[in-house]
Amino acid sequence: MTQQDLDNWDGFLGSNFLKAEDVKGEDQIYICKGIEYDSENARPMLILESEEISSKFSLNVTNSNFVKNAGIKAPKELIGKKIKFKVVKAFSPSAKKEVDSLRIISVE
């Protein structure tokens, strides 16, 4: 472990994936600081920051289509963009019920 690893709580307090309960409202802005390949789900994973808290967000098909239709030609073009989310209900095949989910509502 290096000193840099102790600069924040990421990795120490459970998952650092962005969840519906983390989004305080549709006006909360997340800045895309980087992008990785989510090999488990075979999709782009955004590294987001809001209010100095870093989170990961794996782009599903719905959110990827929104971003593409917003004029983003490639996932790496999201770096530096401001992203806003809304909480919606979506059916979870694994839970076999509707759960809170995140949808991207704007990319600037």
C-alpha cells in the first residue's frame, strides 16, 4: 500500500460503484475523470467524481445509447464531460423485481 492509497476512502468502505441512493437529485453533476473497460460485463466503465467522491459507473445498453445519441462518438470522449442522472425503476432479472436504477439524462 502506498501513501496515495490513503488519500480517500475508495476501496475501504465496500463498493465504490455509483448507486441510486448516491444520487441526490437530477441537478447533481458528475465529472467523468476517466474510463476503463469493464471486462466482467464487457462494457465501458466511467470513473466519475462529484463533491470530491469518486465512483465507478458501468454503462449498460440504455445509457450507452443515450450517450451515443447525445453526439458522443466514442466512450473516451466522455472524459471531462459533465453527466447528470435520474433514478428510475427497472426490472432486475437477478432480483426478479423492479429496483432503483440510474439513467443518464444529460451529458455536457
